[in-house]
Amino acid sequence: MLAYFRGVSIVLFGSVYYRALPYDLFGSFASRIFPLLLLIALVGGGLGIANEKKYGFRLALSAAIYSVVATLWIGTQYPIELLGFLLRLMFDIVLLVLLLHPQSKEYRRIWFT
């Protein structure tokens, strides 16, 4: 559910946070593509997990890791509003922790092997 929520928040509230890291590292074209890839990975990961597919977990985990890294990049490189940064970082870390939680690992071991 949280992966879907993050995907919808990217569509509704914009993807400025997720554009800065690829722009700084790869340039303007990558800054347009990476948020779209993140959206596809979050929604595809959520659907894959719901349908018990291995690719779903991998997509959701890679999107969660990128979200945390991109949000931390913004927080360290640019002047930002603290409350918005902390809320984004909180949801990104919660998604990552839930995917890496031991009960999630047990669920993966039972259903995805």
C-alpha cells in the first residue's frame, strides 16, 4: 500500500526531490526520466508484491532505496524546508524498513521461493 501511496504522491505533488540527484550526476535528460522510472518501479513493485511475484519485491526495494538516497541528497546539497523534507524522508524510510523487516523476509522466503 505504501508503494502505491508514494507513487500517487509523486504524481500529485511533483517529483522535484527525485530530479535533483540524476540532474547533478547525469544531466538534464536523466532528471526527466528518473522520476518516471521511480513511479513505474513503485507501482509495478506494489502490483508485483500483491500478486506474489519476485520482480515486485525487487522493484519496490530498488525504488525505496533510490527514494531514500535522492531525499538525503536533496537534504545535504540544497536549502530546503525542514518539515517537508522530514515528511518525505519519513515515508521513504518507512517503506524501506517495511520491505527489509524480518517478517517481510519470512513472507518472501515462504511465497517467493
